[in-house]
Amino acid sequence: MSERVQKNSSYLNAKSTVGTVTRVKDVSPTSGMCPLCIRDCPFLCEVGLSTFRGREALYPEPVQFGHSTASALKDFRLDWSDFNIQSSVFKAEGIEADPDKAMFQNVNVESKIAGIPLKIPILTGAFGSTEVARLNWEGLAIGAALSGVIITIGENVCGMDSEAKITNGKLTHSAELKRRVEAFRKFWDGKYGDIAVQTNVEDQRLGVDIYALSKLEVNIIERKWGQGAKSIGS
Ligand code: SF4
């Protein structure tokens, strides 16, 4: 318990995402600060960085922008590694217990989400208007199409598209959204998986969902509330 709390609290003011460290490791479990916070401290912890750089300290190192992903340093005390599913206990039967048949080529994990067949049971998180999503889209979309899963274009892609055309407050063209949908469709077999477009409230006001459905013939719209994946404390 104490070791875990200690490890956690040291994260509070020493984050690899922004390059901060604390002067000593036995930080206070409550504040995450060194027990002796000294005037002449030569280290840059979160407190010091925030003091000098303000809101910039909320985001990962600028030099990594567009070429990195970052995770929040959360610890929920319970994670997937705490689960061990013993399927046979629940009488779940797989392939016949025959060494000549129980080979990975014969594995079948096809599934369905809302009636859409999937080769493997995956629906990705949303890759939105971030630079890292834009730069890596081709690989993500082609990989998803070939794998037969659902990939999701995230929020605000059209709002960030400098080539978007907006008439009377409604979207009539988005080169970036079109590029993303087409990259998936080029390698899609038309049966397994699909591409979804996520829309937040601004996207809806802009008519992104109508544009995606009517002009790009997208089949799935995902409504978005709130914030979940970012390393900005949300
Ligand atoms: S400023 Fe204070 S809390 Fe931050 S590293 Fe230095 S001594 Fe520790």
C-alpha cells in the first residue's frame, strides 16, 4: 500500500510527459512535493514548471507534438491485469481439443457490433483532429480495413480542416474527412468492419454528421460527450 501510494505521489510532480523531476524521491503523499522544498532547488518539478510556463505545463513536450501519444498518469487501483478469465470454468467451449485442429490458423473470433460483422472484436477509439492522428491516418485506416474492424474518425476534424467549405454555417466540403474515409474504403472488403465518424456538439452544429452521411456515404455516426483519453488530467 505505502509503496504504491509513494510511487503514485511521486508522479504528481515528476512527469516524463513534460520532463519534470523532483529533487528527492520520498515525496509527500499528499502534495507530491519534496518534504523539504528548498529555495535553491536545482530541479524542475511540476510546481516549478507550472510557475514559469503556466498552462503550457498541461501538455506534453512541444518538441514531440504530432509524433507522439501521451497517457494520463492515472491509477485506478484496479486494471485489466487484475482479471484472469478462465473461460472453461464458465463452460465456454472453443475449437475441438485436437492437436491437429487447435492451430492458430483455425481460430475464429468473428463477432458483430450493432449488426456489423467484425473479423476481430475491435472498435477503435476515435482519432480526431490531433496532428498525430492526421500524420498516422493512412496506416491506421488501412490496417483497420484489412483487419475487418471498425475505426473511428474523431471529433473536430472538419473544424481544423483549412480546406473545409462552410456555407451558411453548414459544412459542404472537407478534404481531410474525405481523405480519411477514402483511405479506409480503398482497402475495405465492404463486409467486415466499417468507418465511423464521431461528432461532438460543435460538429453537429456544423452539420458534419449530415455531410458524412449524405456526401461521403458513411454508415456510422458516434455521438461524443465529455473527454476521456487525454493526458491533461481529464
Ligand atoms: S521545487 Fe521543491 S518540490 Fe519541486 S523539486 Fe525542488 S524541492 Fe522538490
